[in-house]
Amino acid sequence: MKSYILLFALGAMISTMATAQVEERQRPAEWDKLVLGGRHMDRFGAMASSRVAHANWGTEAVRNRYVDNGIELDSVSFWGGNILKGKDGLYHLYVCGWPENSPKGHMFWSNSTVFHATSLNMGGPYKVQNSIGKGHNPEAYVLEDGRIVVYTIDGYYIANKPEGPWMFGKFEFDARGHRVIEGLSNLTFCRRSDGSRLMVCRGGGVWISRDGLQPWRQITSERIYPNVEGRFEDPVVWRDSLQYHLIVNDWLGRIAWYERSLDGLHWIVEPGEAYTYAFSCHEDGTPESWFKYERAKVYQDEEGRVIQMNFAVIDTLKNEDKPNDTHSSKNICIKMNKGLLLEVLNLKPINAKTKKIELRIRGEQDFDPAKEVDVSSLIFGSYKEVNFGRGVKAVKTRQEGNDLIVIFNGKGCGIDEDEWAPKMIGRTKSGKLLWGYARLPYINYQPAVVSASAVYTKEGTQWVDVENFGLTTSEPQTIKVKNTKGKEVTISVPALKPYEETILQLK
């Protein structure tokens, strides 16, 4: 907790000019009670190791830094970007940038060029190989046919190979009659198991595309962000083998929030900072304290767990970064604690009457749970309990092959019928943080996602289009929609196969 107090105290040292453009947020009082592992920010490790040097630009807080971490050039201000692993064994970073000596300094960002850079190492250093074209805030992903898409604001580039050649195109968007929330920019994407894509736009609307290219169809009518004070942008969404994850940044308050979802439509917000400012450090603990961290991106392993995050960072206020000065921006790489593979063995739903819970901790090539886990440190249950040091404790263990089976006392776990991924926190015998979300055997992790269009009038009658955007057949159900006069109406929806649509009349 002392480290977080120190970080927040740094805000008091910001100049009068800075405070006019940065707002210090009041953290909820309950966050003071979070234990290690209770907030997403605890999952960050050290920056990817690199060459430490006294750089030519930057404030004193970052002047002695890993100059080979991510991508950095004295002549270019870099921003945004994420990494793909190529079949050639190289890591490919798609990042944007502009000349450091441009007449408007950092505020020349709207004239960005998208660059293709490569490295032998995930953490860099990345070297620019070629430019793709004009664009800002890129995010790259691979389609099922192997083509590479590099999204930028107001369009995308597409190519058969990581190095191009590239063709420019425009996405097609179908809001289905809903309000588009704060425009369509700074989009972020994640793959679903059938090759389709879920997208979140800057304003917090959720969209689905069958092929990850077009059209994009909106499935929400309200933003999915936390209902708190904040100026939100730069969402990053990803999916692992269990669930969807989302981080969204309050750029004015310099604090990011972390959310989870089973279906991509309904989200819960976990307490604590996802990340904030001045939090990165070297492997020896030396801080590398950037003024702002934005455009977060993730690199995932084969299970979908995040093993590295990338950030666009700047050493000062954006409008204080002038041409030919000692300020600029770059892209950095930070290693992540990827978490454990956990599976509950109870076949019946867990509730307040459950006496014991059996949890499998899977062994991996780089992890032997029987040898490494400090069983006495483990707590398990709903995130609402575990994040605050509550939950249930282990009572005994047994080994099955490379896995460790831990039996917990069931009373007090906090798990109810709404839970789809209970959480475990603990330590290794050497004191390293252990954490993970557990699969429940009775949960459908590919649920139906029934979404209604806005109600419309045709030939004097009100109608609504309802579609299942999920990956399994939906159950017959009732949903509520607002008619053209704003009155809430309940309608009955039949079972729908994935992507099946029905048109219903409102009485």
C-alpha cells in the first residue's frame, strides 16, 4: 500500500500548468483494503530487460532508462501500437509516429504515419522496416485466412504478409438504430472462438463482426464503462479461455479501470487501479516513471493470458512537448504475471451450502504447483471476497500427475449463481504472487448473446429485430425494449441459433 500512497503523492508535485490539465481522482475508500493481487495493477512485472543508458531526452524521472525497451528514436515521437508474432519467428510491431521536430511538436499527432517495426525479442528493441501509410492509434490483428489488418482512426490497412504490400479500406458500421456512443474511433478488437471479432469503440459501445472485417454491428445501447467520474478513452479488450477482459483509461485522471465479462455484453468492474502513472520499473526495482501511460495493448499466450503489455508513454504534458526540445514519446513493453490455469472440480453449482470446493491447479512447463505453491497462503472465492483478503482457505491437497488438487472449505466463499469465474490469490514458497480465475464445469463459456435493435415503425406498426450474436443457441426468453415513445415493453423471444435473427411486432 505504501507504494500506491507514494504514487498518488507525486500528483502534488505537478506544476500549476500541469494541474490545469490533470485532475487527481479520489480513490474509493474500500480500495485501501485491497490485498496484494486484488487489483489488476499487481500483475505488472518489470519492464522487459534492455540496455540502460542516459538518454538524450526526457525528464529526470526517465532520463536513465531502458533505451532499447520497445521502440525509441530521438528523431521520431512514437505512439500507440501492438505486437504480432509472425511465422518468420519475428515480433512485428505496428506503431505510429511523427517527426520530433514537427512544427506543432506532439500536437502534430493527427499527421501520424503508421510504421512496421520488427524485433527478435518481444520486449524490443524494435527497428522500423517500412511505413504503411497515414494513420493514428493503430491496432493490428490476424484474420482467419491469415491476412493482417492494421486498424487506424477512420480506416484500416490490410495485407497478406506482415510487411505488406498494404491496401487501405473503410469499415462498414451498422448501429442497428442505436445511438453510436461518442463516435467510432480508437477501436479495440478481440477474437472469438469461431473467428468472429468483438470490438469496443472509444465511447464504450460493443460491436460484433462475423469475419472480423465487416460489417460491424452494435449490440449495446449504453456504454459499458464504470459509472464513475472520468474522461474515458483508449480501451483495450481481450479474451482468454474463460472470459473477456477490458481496461479503459481515464486520461485526465491518469487512472485506468479493469472489467470482466462472460458474454461481452454484460460487464463487472473490479476494484482497484488497472494501472496509473509513474508505475513502471526495471528488473532491479529502479523506477522508470513516465508522466502518462496511454494506448495500452496486450500480447497473449496460447491460453489467452496476457504475458506482456505495451504502452505509449510521454515524459510531460502533451502540449509541453515542443519541436526540437528535450521531451518526446515512445512505446514501452512491460512483462506481466500471466496467472494460473485453474479448474473447479465440483460438478454441482456452488452456493452457501457447499461444504468443500476442489480446485485443480494445472502444472505447466515452467510451473510445478506441488513444489512451488505455498498452500497456506491460498484464498479462494468470489472476487468480492478474495480481493479484500477474505474467501476460503485450503484444508488439504493431493497430487494428480503434474497438477495439484487443493480442497477448500466451502463456507464463506461468496460464490453465487451469478459467478462464472471465481478467483484465487496466494504466493509461491519464494514469495511470488499467484493469482487466477477458475473454470466452473457447469458454466457455458460460449453463451448466447441476444440483442435487440432499436424499435422502429413500419406501416404504422412498431417492430424490433432481435438477433443472437452468441456462439450457442439461446433459450426462449423475454427481454425489455423501449418503444418509439420511450416506454419499456416486454417481448417474448423464441430460441435462436447463433447469428439467427427474428423480427417481432410490438403490441
